Amino acid sequence: MTVLNINKVRADFPILNEQVNGQPLVYLDSSASSQKPQAVIDTISQYYESMNANVHRGVHTLGTRATDGYEKAREAVRRFINAQYFEEIVFTRGTTTALNLVAHSYGDMVVNAGDEIVITEMEHHANLVPWQMLAKRRQAVLKYIPLQPDGTLLMSDVEAAITDRTKIVSVTHVSNVLGTINDIKAIAAVAHKHGAVMVADGAQAVPHMTVDVQALDVDFYAFSGHKMVGPTGIGVLYGRRKLLNQMEPIEFGGDMIDFVGLHDSTWTELPVKFEAGTPLIAEAIGLHAAIDYLEALGMDNVLEYEHELTRYAYEKMSEIEGLEIYGPGPDARAGLITFNLKGVHPHDLATALDADGIAIRAGHHCAQPLMKWLNQSSTARASFYIYNTTEEVDVLIESLKKTKEFFSYEF
């Protein structure tokens, strides 16, 4: 049963009126970056038109307006992910910056030679390379929880990988390639049993489902605005207040300063001590508008609609001979399908689909270790969001069949 008024939702996104190569745009690349509703576009324009000024510094009217809008955005994020404290929300440039902040600040503080950092092979590079580098800096051991053949995790493997030597466990909430939805709460319980902290990459989760960081019992949680109908250049690091208070900033200057002498400096309070320089003001205010938009739809409705659409696409794509889908079945995955069509390179496939106005992703999806695990150099990915329809899936299916026929023709 459709739970969203899809025609009304689509009308909110002006870019969906675009044509690509003479065809109506079918945008199936929201896992890379979502499209933006008019409400978000208008909010960002209104900021520049009526309150453009720096925050936390000037006492003039525009400065007050900007500061009020910026901090209201922080409160909106806190409410959206149910963080306990306002100070636990740090604005960053994106998920990548947030995870790097944890790896450098918290990681360098607690990880020593011989300690363990535990991750998985399904991680995006942003949740893999920072831990590689931390392990090298501190002579620590980087361990991987093995994947099952369908790209899921077994809790017995989680329990075997995490030991009393483990200091950090970092796992994606939703895989950007496999669509696997990991049980972050259960993994966090194992991590905490051994005295480790739990970090979660929520870039592919927060846009698509209700996320409650207190219920998940995570210590750090990172996500980006541009994947959740918000602007580019803005992300969020949630961190437990106790841990953030213990950590040192990794960027310096601007509002994060409390006192500066010739030879020493001190930092201001949370969360600003991690937000050096002029902050992401317009972007944060735009993120607030994105949260308002998603909350009006209802995140449970978003999840249910995407599940319906993904199941429809999964079943239709499974009927195409020679098309291989990676990851778990439709009931255990988020709204994306990664696949290959036998005899067609993913880049050729994406080019052929683009000729029909269809935008998909092709490549290694910033997950090269996972590609190696799949024994593939690259794959194609169709990802779905609130503005996609079954009719668009049908267009995708027909284009896939046409492409298959073209590449199988013997000249």
C-alpha cells in the first residue's frame, strides 16, 4: 500500500521536470546524492537574501538572525536523531569529515600499539581509510568482521572479532553497495561489553529510516545532508557529550577559541570547539529545512514506501537473464540494488541507460575492498528515494533489456 502521495512529492522537486537526451529524467542515484525540494532551495535563497552574516560574533540584527537560524538547525538535528544533549551535535562538511574527526581526535587519544580497531569489508572508504591510517599511526591491529555470502553479518562473527583489546568498532548502518542493514544496537552491545566505543556510518540510513542514537546506544554517529534532500557541504557528527569533552579539536581558529596567548591557547565549549572558522551557516539552515520536509512525510512512511519500491524493482530485475544482484534479498535491504549485466561493463551500461534519461551509478562506489570480496572490478547501482515510482522502475527494466539485446547482438 502506497503511504506517500507520490505525485505531490514529485511536484516538490523541480529538477524532475528536466529532460536528459530528450527523455524525462529518471534519477536513480540518490545514494550518491539526493535531489532537493523547492522548500530547501527557497530556504537557502532566503538566508542569503535576508540574513546573510557571520554567526556568534556580531551583535547586529543580521548576525543575530544568522546565529538564531544556525543554532535552531542544530536543535532540529538533535531532535531528528534523538540525541540527549544539544552539545552532542557537531556540524561538519560531511560524513567523511565527521569520521576523520573521530579517528584523529578520539582515536589518537585512546589507541595504542597492539590495540584493535574492528570494521567490516562492506565499509565505504570514508569508514575504512581513516581507521587504516589510525592503525598505522598507533601500531594498532585493524580487524575485519567477515561477511556472509549474501553480504550480511553474523553476530557470532561480531562476537569473535571484538575482544578486550578492541578500542574502536566502526560499522556502516546501511551498506552503500549491498543495501545490507546492520544491527548497530546489537554490535554496540558487544563493543561496550569489551570496553570499546561504537562508531556508526549513518550516511545511507538517516535519509531513509528513523534513527535514534540513544536507542542504538552508539558513541559516535555520522551522516551527510546532501543524501537526505539537504544541501551539499554539510554533515553531522553525533558524539556522546562525555567523550567529546575529553577530545581535542583537530582544526583551530575562529569561534572554537576561548583564549589565545603568545604560546598557548584554550578552547571554547561544546560543540563549537570542533567547528573552526566560519561555519556552514547557509548549509545548516538548509539542512533544517530538509529535516522539516522529511518529518512532514514521516520517516516510517519513507521507509515503507522505499521498501515497496525496492521489492518491486528487485523482483523485476531478477527476471532478466544474465543480471546478477549483489547483497541480501528484498526484505533485508535498504532502497538500492547493485548489480551487473553479463557481458556489459557497468560504465557502458550506465552510458546506455543515460541515453534513455536514466541516471544510475557505475564503478567501485568508494568500496574497493568490497569489490574485491565480490570478485568484481566494478558494479552498477540503482538507488531509490521518495520521489521515484514503479513507472520509473519499468523504464529502467525496459532500458536494461534493450541494452542487453544491443550488447549481445553479433555483428
